[in-house]
Amino acid sequence: FYELWHEPDTPSGQQAYSQAELLVEPSMRSRPLEVTPPIEQIASLLDMRIISPGKRSLLQMGFPTYSLTTHLSTLLDKAWTVIVIDELVTGKSGPKQRAVSQVYSPSCNLEDCAELPYVLSIYFSQDDLLGITLFSAMSGHSIMFPVSWTDRDKVGRLLISYCIREVVIWVDSGIGSDILLNKIYNLLI
């Protein structure tokens, strides 16, 4: 049985926005970008209910093991990374032990692979340089190069030329979130 838990009102460093949200020019947004908790996003995507068992505020949802392959393609198509944690058989009494048994990622999924998927990593620095890395975990092929902000159209050509399934964004600690969103918007447009 695969489960997902979420503790409401717990601060999270995760900031995931849809492409549509990022493509709205920042000055035209009527409200700040909001992040829907992952459990709600996945419940909506898989058309499942979220429950709160007992008196705890912990939210929970899940599905049987045999449904993993069905839900896996849906989650990977929507760019989610799926981590499978199995219970270990130790033969000892006491608390159950669990360990990660598989990790499925949109760029590292061998099943359903029509073309070679890539991860694009973009590093935003304070001095208007972009560090670009393109990597395929399937073949080991990688490309790394710096790009000045004025030559950012090269990134657009990468997006068109390669099957990019995941994007990792690294930011210099001095760049604020509003500036970052503006830079991402200008990079995508």
C-alpha cells in the first residue's frame, strides 16, 4: 500500500509553480503565487480522497501496490518524482524498518521512454551569468557551459533541441524570489 502524508501548517521550503503561473508577467499578477500542498495536488491528479485518521492533524492518502504502474505513468507525465519505500523484513520485534527501494523520475524512467530524457540545471548568479548543465542519466551524456544573460536565447534552443523532462533551478543566495520569478519569466519568453 503506497501512502502520502502531509502535516498541515508545516512550513516547507518547496516552491513548485505550474508553467502557466510562471508565464504570467509578474506585473500582471492579481495575487502572489500560491503553492498547493503536494498531497492536494496528487489527490486531485489521481482523483483520490485525502483522509485524516484519528485525532491527529496528519493528512493521508494512498493506493494498493498493484496500482503503482497505473498511477506511476500519470505522476511521471506531470513531472512528479516517485519514491517507493518498502518495509524491511528483519525477523525482529519492535518498530518496523523501512528503506527506499525505488526512485522513479521523469528523466530517469526506463519504462515508457520514446526519446532520451534530460535534466536541465540552471544556476542564476547575481552578476547576470547563467550556469547551464544538460544531463541524461540514461546515457551519461552531459553538456555544461556558462551563458551571459544577454545570450539567454541559447537556453531556449536547448529547450527545443532536447527532450527536457526536469528542470532544476539553483539560485545565488542574494537573489530575492521576486527577482528570480522575473528572471524565469524572461528566460521562458
